[in-house]
Amino acid sequence: MRAGITYFGLVFAAGFVLGTLRVLLLAPLIGATGAVAAELPVMLAISWIACRRLVAAFAVPDGIAARAVMGGTGFALLMLAESLLGALAFGRPLAAHVAELGTARGVLGLCGQIAFGLMPLVVRARDGAR
């Protein structure tokens, strides 16, 4: 769980910075959906690097359960933090947050978040294949 909490913290911090740049600089130029699509590969690369390093640093066991706990903890915290940030910092109700998941940019973002949560299992499968 500590690896998942740290994983969440690192990736959320990076996402906060990139998200701010996306909204303020990129979205006005190419639209909200295009900006999310441009940000997504960068966030997935950050997630991959953070995940690999944290798996090693925390010596997360290679078993599916341990890796699923890491990814699940990170994913749950990410979803909670995103909902709370929207509500507390931007006054966006939870219903509006959930409704946005039905838009193109919401689906892209959710797919990225799911990939983030599955990353410890992907790292496991890739490392196990070597």
C-alpha cells in the first residue's frame, strides 16, 4: 500500500502541473479533447517510469496480488483526489465530474487513469517475460 500511495502522490503531482499547463496553454490552441490527447502519452510515460522505480524501491513482490494492491491503491486515491479537487477547488459537484466521464475528453482521461492503475501489473508482466 505504501508503494501505491507514493505512486499516486508522484503521478498526481506531475498530473497537477501538466494539467494546469494543458488547461491554460494547450486547450485554448487545440481544444480540450486535443489537449487531453496530447497530455495522455506524457502522463503514461511518467506513470511507467514512476511505477518501475517504485516497484524496485519498495521491493513490491512480483505476485499479482501485491501489484494489484499497489495499482488499486494508486487508482482509488487518484479518483478520490480528482473528485475532491474538482469539488473543493473549483466548486464542481460530483455529478458534473461523473457526467464529464461521458465526454470524449473524459473517456480519454479515464482510460489513462485505468492504465495508471494497471501499470504495476504491466510492469510485472513485462519484467516477468525477461
